[in-house]
Amino acid sequence: MSERDPTPVAVTSRSFSRNEVLRSELLARYEQVTFNDEGLSLGGDSLVDFLAGHPMAITALEKIDDGILDRLPDLKVISKVGVGIDMIDLEAMERHDVRLGWARGTNARSVSELALALMLSLLRNLPSAARLVRQGEWRQLQGSTLTDRTVGIIGFGHVGRDLGGLLAAFSCRVLAYDVAPIANLPSHVEQVSLESLLSASEIVTLHTVLNDDTRNLLDRERIAAMCPGALIINTSRGGLVDEDALYDALSSDHLGGAALDVFSTEPPLDSPLLDLDQVIVTPHVGGSTKEAVLAMGRAAIAGLGEALPIAELRS
């Protein structure tokens, strides 16, 4: 058995810290590991205190910026659990010469299956039907099938492509929008403009990154341009959708429903969307399957030793 690396490692991720398999595999490589055993939501001072003295860290949804890195001179490597990096200021990491371990696509099937489940749940009114039965009402709610629907996928990366494959089994017409040309476009998928996708799709599902260009990608004007009665599925990032505009479109029956795994503020304690029957909400569980947690965690362990300077990641 090879000697373990003595470099101290901090693990902020709660799901990683709870997972006995990942704990064991990380401890087999590194001698000194600080886990988030108390399940703390770390940010600001508490995040700095937790990471202090650790040259390496495995992080999840914690915000990393200049204010944090200025106070952590020992930190040299951050390895990311999960595929989203909008919570990490890459320019700040580059200024502080902190390398990043990051693997794309590790939770693709987990997220695409959730998006599919949410589509089916909305179309068949499953949450409302379950609630009525629990309230003593035995009333059949008429729903719709997914088969032969037109589904628009915004963002055709790992998750979008995987979902497109799943939708082929339902004989869906699949429209895809991406800022970049899509290589090896599947035969059943059409790459279209965002405007064409919104006007033609009965279901719109978001699978793109959140940045300055995509924030409020579905704004009031674009939501108004959507097909009447259409459904919105968001399992990516909450900031992609203007939530006030979404509420108005649902309240006026312009849209038929929405399923949201993510919100601009989490948890969304004061969101009026929670009061609408035609909205399904889940607590950011897209990557929360046993299989995805293991895949993301193992990628993060590997990333500690394979982390690259930000400039190389961009190239």
C-alpha cells in the first residue's frame, strides 16, 4: 500500500462528508482530512474558519471569491463536487494562483432522469392527484402523455444530450438550443434558435450554465413568446429564469405549469411560486442520487491531484 499524502484536506460538502464510501476512499489517499461532520451550511467567516490551514479543499455550493481567498493564503487547490461552477469566482482563483479540480458530466444521468420525472409529473398532475387522495377525494384528474410532444432543450451539453436520448423513447420532437454549434447532433434532434425553440416547444427544459450572459435567460419577453400552455422545467440554476415573470405567466394561465429544482435564492422561503398548484418544487436534488454522489465525489477526489490553473482550464 502506497503512503498517504500528508497534505491537509478540508471537505465542505455535506453529502460527501456523510458518505462512508467517499470518506474511506479519500482517507486512503490523504492522512489529514477535516470533514463537515456537523452538516454546516458554510459561508463567509464560517467558511474561512473551516478552510483555514488547509492547502486543499473539496467544495460544493459554497461561494468562493476574493473576500474568501484573501483570508486563506494556504489554500492552493479547490476540487469541485458537482458540475456547476457559478459559485466560484474563477478570476479570483486565478489572481490567487489557486488551481481547480473540475469534472464535467458526472451527474448527467441523475439530472436528466429528474427532468424527465418532472415532465411526467406535471403532465399527469401527480402532485395534485396525490394530495386529493390524502384529503379523502377520489377524483381522476385528466392529464396528458409525453409521447409525441415537442420538447425544447436549452443547453445541449452532457445533461441536455443525455435527456435528448431519453426523450427518443417517447417519440418526442426534440429541439435544442446552444450558444455553440452542437457536434455529432443526434438524428432525432434539431438545433434551432432560442426564439424558434420557445415558440414551438410544449415543454422547455433548461440545462445550461449560469453566468452574466444567461442570467434571466427566460425573461418576461421570452416567457411571453412561449407556446400557450407550455411547461418549464428547471433543474439547472435558479437564476436562469425571471421568477416574477414566471409567476405572472402561470397566474394568467399563459403557461400550463413549471417544475423547479432550483431557485435564485435557496431555500425559496418567500417565493409566491410555492403557492401555485401548477408548480412542482424540489430542493435542488438533481444530483442527489447514490450513483451521482459517488461519481461526483470520486471525481472530486481525483481532482485534488489533477487540478489545473484556471488559464489551462479555459484553453
